Amino acid sequence: MIIGVLTVDINIPFNRSLKSKRQVIKSLKDRIRARFNVAISETDNHNLWQRATFSVAAIGTDKKVVNSILSKVNNFIKNQLKVNILDSKIEIL
């Protein structure tokens, strides 16, 4: 079994409150879950209005497939208009 973890630190530049941050985060997480069938959670920067850190986990039997899924998730986040990626890292366990 291969486990891959993508950690993404994002900026939400036009955000003005925690309430609007939660709306952006929830929408993004729901779309990622539905599209890629991965586990995703906000893991850091909970109380900052314009920052969030996601951890995304994918499990499979082939290292290339897991890495490909996480790369596609990273590209999906990168193409979102409401957020900017500050840092991202893929780890395969």
C-alpha cells in the first residue's frame, strides 16, 4: 500500500473575515473531495483570515498513480481564482 500526502499552504488575498474564509475553504475542499476521491483537511492557520494549510491524502497500490493524483490536486488548487499557493509539498510513504 502506498500513501501520499500533499501539504499546501495557500493565501486567500481578497478575504476580509473568518466567515468568508470558511466559505472559500469549504467550497474548495468539497470540490476536491468530489473530483479526486481523496481525504482533505485544513491542518494549520485556522485563525488567520487570509491563510490556510491543507493536507490531502491519497492511498493506492502504485506510487506513480498516487503521485499523479496529488499533482492533479495541486494543479487544481493552483488554477483557482480565489486562492494563491504559497508552498506545496508531496510526500510518498
